[in-house]
Amino acid sequence: MFDGDIQRHLYLQDAITSVADDTEKPKVSEFRCHIAGCSQHFDTLEGYEHHYNTFHRNVCSYCKRSFPSGHLLDIHILEWHDSLFQILAEKQNMVS
């Protein structure tokens, strides 16, 4: 092979590979939430991510309530689902 033939061969090989890559990747036009019981659909990945972070990221495993942050979820679990916290809270109310 001559120098030009090698370059042409590599160019064609690259072109064929890039065409094959384009056809293998399906374009996603809609994003669906896959959390059980949620049937929301979104046009953009950003919309789906916002939905997931708002409604599914910080969910109480006891009562399924959703919170905007992990910190608020921790406080909720402590105040509503921790039996030791409830006993201490009752004692505080008896004393004061």
C-alpha cells in the first residue's frame, strides 16, 4: 500500500465506524420515572432529574413522605419514628 492508500483506508474505516456508532445509539425523546407507583414523563433529562431529586431522593422508609434534603429527612425520622426520642420528648413535657 502507498501512503495515500493507507490514509484513505483509515479515513473510510473511521467514517464507517462513526456511522455505525450513530445508528446504534437510540435518541431518547422522553424520560419516564421508573419508581413504583410514579408514572411521570419528562421531555428533558433535567426535568426528570429535578423530579427525582424533589420526590424520590429523600423519602422516609417508614411513612414514604418526601423531604427536600437529607438533613430534614433525618430530623423527621428522629422526631416521628425514633422511640427513644419520643420517650425523651414525653419526659421533657412532664418536667416542664
